Amino acid sequence: MDVIEQFLNKISYKFEKGYPDLDNPKDRALLESILKDITGEAIILEKSLAWADLSNETRKYYRLTIIDDKIKQGTPFKLEDGREEVLTYIDDSYSDLFANQKVEDIRNIIGNRTNTFPLFKDSQGNKLGFSAISKTKELGGTGGTKAQTSERQERSLIDAINSVEGVKTLVGANGGSISNILKAEKQPDPPRAEAYADLRLIREDEEPYLLSAKGLATPSIAGGGLAGITQINDRLANFVADFYQDAYDYYKEIMDSTPEIDYNTNLYKTAYFKDINRVIPKDLVMDILRGNKAMGGPVDGYYIGPMDVQYEVKGNKIITNGNIIPLEKFAEKYDKLYLHIKKRSGDYYFTDALQTVNGITMPLIFSNKPGGKMAKSRLGANPKPRGQVII
């Protein structure tokens, strides 16, 4: 038994399946946390490349073109076996399909072997599918440790705050401020999840101030997905359960009135099932934005600015290039907030199966295969609806 196998056996009890499933975000987060404790560095565990990684949220398969460009230019790919290799197509005609994002033509070729069908070959003539290629930054990965990528902003902000001795005030470009700060630290992740807040500001004679740091793009609304939202409080959990039941009824009516589809139909190739939305009641909006202690919150405010934090020190004030917005003001920015149920990328099938999350039972709606139990729907919150369907 090698060292890695011994290590995995030792930590297996921590995972629901008895091993870390890297397709499960919670398992990945837990394994990253364990590795951080051992190495002292935040490490991101990337999956191998999969068909679902090739498109973005708008279903545009632009990464097919990136793959074609790399092949044409002779740029090496990072492979899952540790090698870096220049790849070519097994069939030269594939270049046109990738360059012009002819998705259906590619899907007809790869069939059910979505990630393993041999489309490429290396310099030794070995045949490779998508799963043999690592999910590097240009193909949807992060391309580095969290300190270099997703945590760059928050770590820089922590360094800026801690650069001033004693009690200090953090000031935003918009004039917003947080006073009586003694030091800043990373908000610890709760078990098997990522913290709702990013920074924990330790204050003099006050409770810590929990700050969520976001980039300049339209900030994503927090929520923590289905597992996160349903454990904030009972009212939110019941609201979500009702939404899922109504969504199931809405989709079931479409399926029953459409003879050409049934429970065995791969709905990925249909246009019948649009993402659906529901307006979040005003009295629940703050609950979703705030979160709670179990989620690594509650969030007190937001820092919104460039990922590269710049600042100047004037006395005990740290003046940054990002805005500081209290939670209440952040909530006022939006006339309405929406919950949405969207399909996950790839194949999905309608199902009558149920799921139980945080003690709440509700319809699964979509599964990974006929009669499957893996959910292929995702719950999120957004200031704008996803598409036009609001129920």
C-alpha cells in the first residue's frame, strides 16, 4: 500500500462515500481543508477536464475553440498523468468541429462516452479523451492555489489592514468605513463548506465584523445553494421546498403534454425545460444575504473592488480602492431578488424521485440518468431572473 492510499484510508471516515468524491463540491472543500492543515498552504484540487467544463453559463462552447487553437499552435496540454504534451486530432476533420463549436456534431461522434471517447493523440500515438486532459485555467480551472487566484483579493486586504499597528479604521473608496479594528484574519471555513464571509475583523470591545469580499463584476448573491439556504431558518427552508414542489408541478405538466419526451429522454437535447425563478419575499432577503454562524457567517458587510487591492495609510486609516457597503445598504441596491432553479451542464432526465436536504423533503426534479438519484438541478439567488420564466 503506497503513502497516498494509506492517507486516503486514514481520512475515509470523514466522507459520506468512504472516500473523497472530487465531483462533490463539499468533498473537495473538505479534502482541501485537510491538505491545508498538513501543508500550511491553501490548495485547489482540480478535476480532469469534462464535457461540462467546455461551456459557460450561456451554453456557449468557447473552450472548444481554445482547444483547437492550442492544437493548431502546437501548445502543450497538461495531462492527468503529469505529462505536458502537444496533442493532435485523431481525425483531421475534428478541427472544423472544434473551431466552429459544432456541438451536436461532436456529441454525435462521442456518443455516451462523453469524456473518454478518443478525440486526440499524443506524440507517441496514445489515444486520449477529455478526461485525460487536466482542467487548467484556460479550460475553466483556477490555475493555481487559492492564494494566487480566488483568495488574492481577501489576502491582500488582510495584509493591508494588518500593516498598521494598533487600533485602525478601514475606509472604502466610497467613504464607507469600519472602525475599532485590531487585526484582520481569514474567516475559518465551516465543516465541509466554504465560509459565507471572507474576512474576520477583530475589533476593540465589539463583536468581530464579518466582511464578504467580491470583485467588480455584478456581485454574486450569497445563498450557499440548496444545502445552505435550507439551513438558515425554517421559513426559508419551507419557502424553498414550496418552490421545488411548484417547479416539479410546472415541469411535470410540460412533460405530460409533450408526447415526444418521457422519463428516458435525455433532456439536454430539448428546449422544453427552461430555468425557472421565484421572487424572494422582502422579509427573507436579509436572511439569505446574512447567512448564519453554521455557514461561516453571519455577514455584516461587503467589500467590493478590484482583485488587486491598492491602499494608502493616513494615520490610523487604511484607505482602499474598493467600496465598503454595510449589509443593509447592499440589500437596498436591489429592487428584487430571485431564487432560481437551473439545470446543471450535461445530460439530465426528468424524475419523480424525492430528495431530503437538512431534514426537508422535496422533489429532485432532474437526475443524471433515468431513475438516477444524483440531482442535476441547482438552486441559486440572483438580482435578475435567469430567463423569462417566473412562477
